[in-house]
Amino acid sequence: MKKQKKIVTGKMIEIKGNLSRHRIVRKVVNAFIKTEYRKKGKNVTFRYPVEKLPDGHLFIARPGHKKNFDFKVDVANDFGLGEGSHIEIAQDLREKKNENGQDYEDLLKVITDIYNCSENDVDNILRKYPVLNRSFQRGARIEIFLKVVKWLFIMEDIIYWDNEGRSFLFNFLRYVAEENDDNRLNEAIEKVKNPDRLKSFMKKASVDWTTCKNE
């Protein structure tokens, strides 16, 4: 008889303010250790609420794809982001740019602030840019989009701490949103697997690589 999976829900992990990358990683990993010590096992899944949403919470779940301290961002079906893959997130951002190019510039500033860890509280950001909640009708709601992206950045930090994981994701989102050549975009989606390959495509598209200020 197949053993039933056990789900353990941990305490909420809140990342706010201008916490630096290493402090964010330490706080998240310490929460995993504190909750999972002596509870881990083959059929155990851990879930942590990380953001408040209008209809509940955004959760992250462990174990992730790569084990160790990796996690998955639990993207629900009603978020409008598919399964929450990087390409689905990037394509959603591209649709928002095509829908409203002017307000996309403010949206990019907001994503850049989250990327640089200069502001990790999405609710606080949206209080400063209230128009963004009304700017885009396509795809995911802005609040959900930003909170998912924030935790994807954190996930990249934990998996690729010694590499350009966070930078790779941010610049991939920008590239997909801003590439004007559909053939080149389709080729990039198929071939881009690492930062160096992405930089090559960005150069052809005249999109500058942006380094995280919190590297």
C-alpha cells in the first residue's frame, strides 16, 4: 500500500523592507531548518505562506526540484500565470508591455526595485504606484505577478547563490518583454539556457544587461 503524503504547513515567512540578498537567504533557510528539523522524510511536503493575497496566501513548497534548500513557488491555476515557469512569467510581462507601453515603464521600475532588494514589500510598492493596479487587463493581476516574481528571485538566490541566478531571471524577463524580432525571440526561448547565451541575444536586440546592485 502506497504511503500517504504528509503536508506540514510552517509559519509565514515575511520578507519586507530593503533586506539584502544574503539576509533574505539566511532568513528563509533558517525558517526551513527550524520547521523541518526532525520532521523531514520521503513522503513529507512542507508549505510556507509567504505573501497575503486578496483570496488567501501565496505559498512556497519543499522539497523543490533540486532538493537541498530549493523550493517551488506554488502558482495556483487562477493566478493567470500557467504553471509559473520562467517563460510563462516572461510572456505575461510581454503582453503587459504590448497592452500599455507607457505604464510598463513604471512596472519595470517596480520589478527592478524588487530585483535590487531596495524594496521587498510589494504591498508598499503598490501604494506608491496605485495606477499599476488598473493599467493592465491582460494576464495576471499586478499584485500576484509581482509577488510571484519576488519569490522566484529568492528561489534563484538559494539555488544559484554563487552564480547569476537572480540576474539571469530578471534579464530574461526584460529580454522577452522587449525583443522586437519574433524569429529571434523564438530562437532565444529555445536556446537560452545560461547567462552568457542570454547576453548574446540581448546584445543583438540592443537590450542592456542589468546587473543586480545587491550582488
